[in-house]
Amino acid sequence: MEPKDLPCFLNGRYTTLSQATLHPTDLGFVRGYAIFDVMPLVQGKPFLWERHFERLEKSAEALNLVLPVDQDAFQEILRTLIEKSEDANLSFRTIVSGGPSADGFVPEVGNETFLVIAEHAHEYSEEIFTKGVKVLTLEFERSVPQVKLANHAIAIRELPKRKAEGAFETLYVKDGMISECSQSNIFIVKDGVLATTWDNVLWGVTQGLVIELAEQAGIVVEKRGISLDEVLSADEVFITGSSKKIVPVVNIDGTIIGNGALGDMTSKLQNLFEEYCEKY
């Protein structure tokens, strides 16, 4: 099925992406007043969808947006989109914006735009999981970091630089402390201890699962602030995300991380993650 023909749910009705329309004064468009979520299918089921919905609720509450559906209705929307798409290799993008505004600034509470899109899932080469990727740093910190805002202007602006340098992601740094990547959470491994940033970042669904799997395996996990110096001197670094799972980072701004190859703990967590997905 062509991307334009994939189904979506927009403001109470099912349609296709090519037929979906938004009002020109929608605050997501004119003011960037919107939140979003992306979740893949695993074993034909929306992966950890309850956690994704809970995070969406928290993001909506933080911006005074009202979700027009509850958890049960959201699950039914996902089930229907799967049936209509007839495709097992999907992910779902949910967007909630302030909706149309009479003056282009003030939202009308209860008139939010609610959109769920079925998309073809991202496909990554096996090489990034086995050989690792390069990441570039950027002096930046997102506003309202624990909200999954739709505004990714800074990250998108950096894409030409990333492409030119063969980088996979952008790591945000502020005053020598890292926070998160543009589309990922970050972990470091040092002397057998796993650490990830926790304050002033978006709490990732995959990040949370990796923490759980690590703790179940007896790995010590620290959720704390991490300096860029710690990252550059770490034994291993990896990033996590709903579409990318666990990706080793072997190069940051030209500095080789560890021995420049997939690390033992990263590999172990990749295997634990895959086992979890196989049983999902």
C-alpha cells in the first residue's frame, strides 16, 4: 500500500492520509502548539501502547490539551487501523494539537485536533546495530523537555550537517552536561555500571524498558546527570528509541568511544530486548 493510501484517524473519523485535511489556523501548524507520539508494531501488536498512551496523556496535561479519547478508545483506533492497512510492518504516529483558532493564537479547549496515522515502519540496516553509529553534539536544550513537543526545528536544521558528516543522531549538550538526542535517549556504560540521563529529558518508553531489562539482569543502573566528558570517556555508549531499539554509538564528534566497536553490555541488552520482543 502506498503511504498516501494508508489509513488514519482524524477527529472522530477514519480516512486516508491523502484525504486528511487540517484547518489553516490549526495551532499545531501556525504556532507549533502540538504533541506527538510514535509507536511500532511488534508481533503484529502496538508495542507497549499503554505506556505510550500514558506519556501522551502527561504531555497533553502539561500543555493544557484535552485528549478526546480514553485508553480503551485509543486501543480500538489502533486495532481498526491495523485491520484497514493490512500490513504488519507499521508504526503509528499520534498527533494532538491545539486545533483551529479564531485569532491564530488562543486555543479553544475541547476543540483539539486528534490524528493517528498508520505509517510504514522505519527500516534500518543491520550494520548500525552491529557496527554502531556516529553522533554529533549540539549546544542546545529543549524547552519543556519532559513533553514530547512536535517542534523539532533545531534538529531538522542540523540534518544537512549530520548528512555531510555521516552522523546518525544529534546529541544535545548544555554547559557541559548532556540531556538527550534529537530522537533518542542515551545511555553510557562505565566500569560495568549503566547510566542514563533522567532530569530535563523526555522519558523514553524504550529507555524505560531497557532500564527494567538491565535491572532484571542484575546490572546496576543509575538515572542521573551525565557530563559530556563522561560520555567521551565511557566504555560504551548507546541510544534507544521506539523505532531504533538499541543502537551502539562508537564515534562522537570524531572521538572514538571505547574500542570503537559494539560493546559487551550493549550486545547483551540488545539480545535481552529482542527476546522480550519475540515473546511480546
